[in-house]
Amino acid sequence: MSKVNELFEKELCVVNFGIESFYQDLKKQNVKAVHVAWKPVAGGDKKIAGYLKQLKDPKLAEKIEAANKEALRRILAAQPALVGMSTAGEAIPGMTKTTILHAGPPVKWENMCGPMKGAVMGGLIYEGLAKDLKEAEELAADAFGAAHAFLMVGGTTSSVQTMVLTACKRGDEIILPRNVHRSVLNALVLCGAIPVYVNPEVDQRLWNFPGNAERTGSKSDKRTSKGSCSVSK
């Protein structure tokens, strides 16, 4: 009997690194397992990892500790004082009655998450700029340069599943990034579409995923620029 076969005849005790779902699957099967939430330093970026390593230098660490203590001292010694109060319309230059403020940097409507879209449309109704959700959707679409806007509830999961179920039927191939959200996988189970995965590239400066990707196992070389999911017949 080979050593590999002998191994699998014994009770397994697994130490899982990386993807936690593997650990969860083992626990469901009553396998003894420990999950280690490990990631490469700086996401594997050698340059940034080198900078982080410099922080361990005793002299630099001493300076950082002194700076942190001084910052804390100033915060605790400060006495907040009210110097003025105003409305956003008066305090923000160029703000009008129809100006829409939102969290984060400038973002197009189609790139907003579900909760942010809902907040924008809720604000339109609250401020009396729209009489109902339909009108709020139309105004929001016009404001952000989109053809249409649709208000969804429950975060982005419901909108993602609606997108897939509307575009795909059983047997269709759909191109997906390998790190796609689990809501897409749930939609595939419901409609019977077949995933064709691509490997997204990571922008090390912004820690996000630009559009360029390498296909893995697709029967077609067609690309799409219309969204994160596309159907390939």
C-alpha cells in the first residue's frame, strides 16, 4: 500500500490556509480543521513589502512611537469649540438645489453599489425633487448619464441575480471574473447557465480589478466591454 493511501485511511487533521470556504466545507463533513487567515505581505507586492520591512527598524519604530504619543497628547488636550453652523447649500461652493452629494470619489451611476443608488433616489423623493420611485429613477439616470436606472432592494445581490436571470437561459455560456460574487453563482444555479471564468488583473496601486483579463477554458475568443458578465452563445 502506498503512503498516500495509508494517509487517507487515517483520521485527517487539516490546517487550511487562504480561502475560508475550504475550511467551512471540511467542518460540514466533521473533519478536524483549523483555518489560518493568511495573506502574502502587501498582497505579494515586493516593493511595498520592502517599505513595511523598514518599519521594523528600531530607530524608525522609536520615531513612530514618539509621533503617535504626541498626536494622542494633542487630541486629548484639545478643547472642541463650535465656530459656526450652516446648511450645505450655504457652505458648499456651487451647490444647487439639484446637486447630489454621495460618499466617496466621483462615480458614474452604473458603477454605484445598490445601497448608494437607493440613497440617491431616496434623497430625491425626500427633498421633493421626485414624486415617486419611478420619477426618481428617471432623474437619477439623467443626472449620472445612464440610459436607465432601476431601484433595487437588499443591496446589489438582487440586482446581480436579476441581470443574470434576464440575460441567460439553461446552456448559455457566461463570461465571469474568477473572483465573481457568490450572488452570480446562485443565479447560475437558478437559470442553468455555464460559467466561463477569466483571471482578473490586480491594479497594485489602487487594489482593484481593471477590465483586462486572461481567459481560462473558454470555447470562444469573444470579449465584452459592456459589463462584468456577458453571454457567449
